[in-house]
Amino acid sequence: MTVEISELMDGELDAAAAETLVARISRDPIPREDWALYHLIGDTLRGAAYYSPALAPEVSSRIAREPAVLAPRRGPRVSKAARWGLSAAASLAAVAVVAWMGLRGPLEPGPAQMATLAPAGTPVPQPAPAMTSAVNDYLVAHQEYSPRFAMQGLAPAVQTVAFPAEGAAR
Amino acid sequence: MGDREIDQALVDRAQRGDKQAFDLLVSKYQRKLARLLSRFIRDPAEIEDVTQEAFIKAYRALPSFRGDSAFYTWLYRIGINTAKNYLVSLGRRAPTSTEFNSEEAETFEDAEHLRDVNTPENELMSRQIAQTVNDTLGSLPEELRSAITLREIEGLSYEDIASIMNCPIGTVRSRIFRAREAIAERLRPLLGTSKDKRW
């Protein structure tokens, strides 16, 4: 695996191989050691004469005591060009839908709706009145006992008023 | 996958709760960050403390890292702010923003200035590491020495090195790896991480 770590550090692995290797290195202490050693070599060759054997283990130990960070996953990065392209495609789609609806003309009832239409001149049955005038009178008389007036303090302030329908028999 | 993308892959893993992924970033950037901070803080023990603190702050701030800048640019900003706060807490003068910015941090190379960055107890080991690396490099065959020098010091890609050395990219890959392993083999006993001692 050390050859791959060397390649990874140099940015010469393709994305898929790099992702897989990064996952393996973070899981396995032996390649982690190689990773650290190769970076030490690189830094030393570049003149970074700094050595602190306690620093990384101390940070690691402190992080181990920290709660794990769980950041929301970011979606794939969308470039400016791709973002512009998506906006243009959405606009074109909207224009196409509006144009298509305009060309189709007014909506007509479909076959299922037409089958239910009654022939002209056929009397349409009307629903029967839900309540008779006797029931109305009863409800008006007992309205103050209705549960909707059960709220404390409301009943005394409400006065029930009934108006007979115009033309109804007295 | 370039350096920035590798860092981002490690950050992504750390953001999903993989603490070892963050450890890899620490082992990669600890020396660069410590050297950077040594421009503001003279005492080596304090440099180590502030470097540690900067990494911890970076870890805690990971959820806010969205990858708009490179990870090391972001880390260095945290490092500089940590150093400023540390100096202010001691009543010392903190560096101004014009004295240092993150763009300078990215290209910061100042080995001469950093001779006393190590604590006295680490100074000897630091010198031994540098000596071992240089001696081993000097003893390598010419093609291995050139390959790793062009890569690590000049920062060239395998393709560029292949062009300069007039050889296939696969050969460059192999030479750089063999050079690294040759140096690593000499360093492992010194660091107590010999392959024989591995579990």
C-alpha cells in the first residue's frame, strides 16, 4: 500500500482510488504511520526542521475526548456554468409548458365526464331540504344549550335571535 | 486527485465523524502550522501549545468549513487568530493583519528563521532526523535523488518529472516511492517505528 500512499501524497491517484485509499489509511494505523513518515520526510527535505513527537498524539487524544462533529452532507459542487445551464433549462421548460397549453386551446371535458352529463331537458333531482321548519324551531329554542356556547362567560352575552323566512307560514 | 481534493476528502470524512481522518490532517500540517506560528511566538513550548490549540479549534469548527477555500488556508487563519488571542491574553502585542495574511501563509517558507522552533528536548532529535534524511538522500542513486528532489522540493508533477528525466511516468512513480522508502527505512529505527516492531 505504501506505493499508493506515495502516489496519493503526490496527487497522482485518480479520485476513486484516492477516496478508497483515504478510507483505508484513516482506518488502519500502519498506513497512517507511513503517511505521517512520508510527510515528515517531505517537510524535512523542504527545510522544516521541526520535530514534536507529542504534538500529534496529544491533539489526537484531545479530539478523541471531543464529541464527534457531524456536519450536514454537502451536495455535489455545481459549477457556475452548470448552474447557469440548469437555470436556462428550467426557463425553457417553463416557456415550453406555457406554449403547449396555449396551442392546445381551452380544456374540454374528457370522455368520462361527458358520459355523466344528463341529456338536455331532463329534470335534475334536487336534494331534499335537510331540516323541516319544526326542527328549526326546536334548534332555535334550545340553541343556548348547544355545546358551542359552553365556554365560560360567553352564554350570558349571547342573545339568540330567529328570523322567519320571508313568505313562510306563521 | 490534487492536494486540495485529498484534504477535502479527509475533511469530508472528519465531518461525518471519522476522527482518524482529522488525525491525518494533523500529521500532515503540524510542522507547517508550528513554523508559521513561530513567527509570532518565540518560546518553543508555547508554539507547541498554540499549535495544538489551533488544531482543536479547527476540529470544533469543522461543521462550518464548506470548502470555499483550501483546508490549509482555513487552518492557517485559525492558527493566526489563535496566536493573536494567546498573545493578547498575555498582554503582548498581537500581529496585525498587514503583517501576515493567509496568502502569504500558503507560500510561507522560512527555515532559516526557525532554528530555535524546537524545544530543547526535541532539538537533538530534529537535527538527527534532518541529518539522516540528508545523508540518505546523498547516498541514493542519482535517478532516485533527482526524482524525489524534483517532486518534494520543486513540486513538479510526475508528468513534468518524466519529461525532464526522459523516462515513462511509471518509472518516475517507482523512483519517487523507492527514494521515500529508502529514507523511511533509515528513519524508522530513529523514531522507534521500525517495520519489525509493528503490530
